[in-house]
Amino acid sequence: METSKTGNKLVLVVESDEVTNRLMCDLLKGNGYPYISASSFGDATTRTRGIVPDVIVSAGRLPDCSGLELCRWVKSRELLKRVPVMIVSDRPEIPHRLSAFLAGAQKYLCRPFRNDDFIESIHFLAGMNSDACRTEPLFDTAVL
């Protein structure tokens, strides 16, 4: 597997809404981030075969799975489990946020989001030391 060879971190964007996908990719490009754009989980796995992104951004809902399922899948893979994941969702309720963190996401961003908030989140996640990235749920689910 190869990782991004540029000084900037490679971001995988998995978003089925074309307008939102394009907005995220334009923001990434404008801030010097290389990216791979996908519209579904299946599309993402095909486009990233042999590539380990540095950050993954996933919509809360995708045509073939939820963003939480994608996050759990990422965290269950040895080569990907340390990649920070951000879920972007239109569900601001606390239970939805908690579910994302339990699935292993490092960031939960509600839409509509401010462009600055999106980029600041990417900067933060891209700057995370991979060893600091949680590979287990943030909370003990047996207690909840």
C-alpha cells in the first residue's frame, strides 16, 4: 500500500450528494489538499485500492451503507485503523454524534457547515499523529 507522496495529506471524500461532494473537494483543492472523491462506500473502496488516505470524510448516509458502517469498516482494517475519520451529517442530535464517536470517528460536523469549520477540521485531523488516533470506541459500550 502507498500513502500520499506529497507534503500535504491525502483526503478521501465519500459523499453521494454531488453539490456537497464538489464543495468539499473545491475547499480541499483551494487549501492544497490532494483528494479522492467517491459517491458511495463501494466507489470509495474501488478508487482507493492500494492507497491509504491520511484523512477520511464520510457523509452520514450513503447509498450503500451509513457513514457509521464505513467508519467501523475502516477501524477494523489493520492498514486503515489509524486514519482519522470525520462524519458529516445533517443529524445534530447528541445520540447521532455519540454513535459516530462510538464507531471510531474523530470528528462529527453538522451540515450545513461553514467552509472555515470544514477546513479547520481537516487541518486538525491531518495534523493528528496516527498513534494518537483511537482504534477503539471512545466509550465502553457495555456501560451505555
